[in-house]
Amino acid sequence: MKMFKRLVFSLLFIAILATVLSLLVTRRAEVKVVKGFTYGAPTAQVASTTPGTFTNVYYGFPSTYKHIQTFRPDGDVFSESSVVVQDWGWLYVISNIVFWSGLFVALLSPFTIFYRPKAHQPEALITQNEVKSTDSEVQSPVKSAEK
């Protein structure tokens, strides 16, 4: 029962860790752009009127479950525009969880295959023959006073 609990907690920990990594890993790419740069979906592109910074943010790894493009103008302009290229996709999140779980299991499999803990022998099973006696093997260098 103890090993079953340990197995369940280990699998639960791997599942939680895989879910967290699937949702929190992001990739970001920033590029300086000039006036007239266009971005957005192919059917509804937006052109910039000032130079600025264009940022692609990809949520999820290895499958991207959400993709946002953002343009920030340079200078004293405090506005930015964002375009959601790819909306939230549950299928991609599930594939990321399967990927991370498989990776953890693959990395831990050599440990689970080759590690064998040494069994401790209970003290009640030690017999008299296994206990070594030192009476007959070693003579004392101190002379006895019983002569």
C-alpha cells in the first residue's frame, strides 16, 4: 500500500508539473520596425504609421495554444495595438501536457528500471550461526590472573 501511495503521488506530481509547464512556457520575439509595417491576420492587416517595436508572443511549448502580435510605437506615444492571431486551443494544451508527461516519464524510466533498494533484514530473523564469535579465533594478549 505504501508503494501504491508513492506511485500515485509521483504520477500526480508529474501531471501537475506537466500542466504548469504547458500553460506557463512562453516564447517572445521582438523586432524594431519602420513606418508602414503591416501586421495581423492576412485578411485584416493593420499598417503602422510610426516606427516602433513589433512583438510576437507564443504561449505554450511545443504546441502553441495562443499567439498574439503586438505593436508599440516609439517615442512619447502611449498606445499599443494587439492582434490575436490564434485563439485559445484546448487540443494544443492537452498535447503539451502529454508531451511534458512523456518527457518526464522517459527521463525517470532508467531510475525506475535499474534502481533496486536493498531489503533490510529484520533483527528477529538473524540466527545464532550468523553471529560471529570471537572466543576461539583471537587470544587475548593480556595474561589471565587465575593461575
